Amino acid sequence: MENKNNLEVMTLKELPNLHKVEVSQKELSSEYWTPTDKGEYKVGVILSITTEPYTNEEKNETVQLPCVTMISQNEDLSFSTVRNGSVRLVATIEKAIENGDIAFGTTPVKVAYLGSEKNKTNSFKSDRWSVKPLVF
């Protein structure tokens, strides 16, 4: 039997003692990151931009929303996977990927929330972001 990556899948009898093997740092489940305070940030690598369902409970409708997914290193050096669907953040990451400034899964970045500002064309507010590659 093969999985989607064409790697051979072990049968249950062939598995080693799973309690004694190393656990990957990559968290497969994710949480939606909704920063509220200016200056909140995440550091890590951008994994992907995917389209995910979002339900607007006020309108009781579900739409497909492009989301940035990031593996974030926490201050205790553990990792979590977060996603965010801000239009401006998605556009910034797409442009950075297109320009070669960052690469999915390899370029460490700092994504910081800069607050929200009133739109010039309508009465809504939009989140503002800073995305910077980390240099070490």
C-alpha cells in the first residue's frame, strides 16, 4: 500500500514501539490566529496558502477564504501551527513568494500585527501587517 507521497506504508505488525520514537515538531492541527493588540507577532515559516471554509455566523453563510498557514515557534521553543485569512496578509505573502523574498517552508519570518485602519473606500477597517524575513 502507498500513501499520497508514494512512500511505503507499514502494516501494523511492522510498526516499532511508537512510545519510544521521536515525535515531529510539526503540529498538523492548527488554530486560527486572531491578534487583538498592536505588536502581537509570530515567528516561524510560512507553510502554504490554502482556501478554507469560513462561516460568518452573523449572516449564517459559509465562504471559501484564502488563509496563510504558518508553523510558529513559541518562546518555549515548542511549535504550533496557525492560520490567518486577512486579505492584506495573504496578499503580502503571495507577493513575497512571487518575488522570491521568501519560500514556503524554508524562510524564517516574523509576522507582526500592526493594528487596523479605516478603509478609504468604505466604512470598514482592515488589518495591517508587517512581514519580515529573519536574519541570523
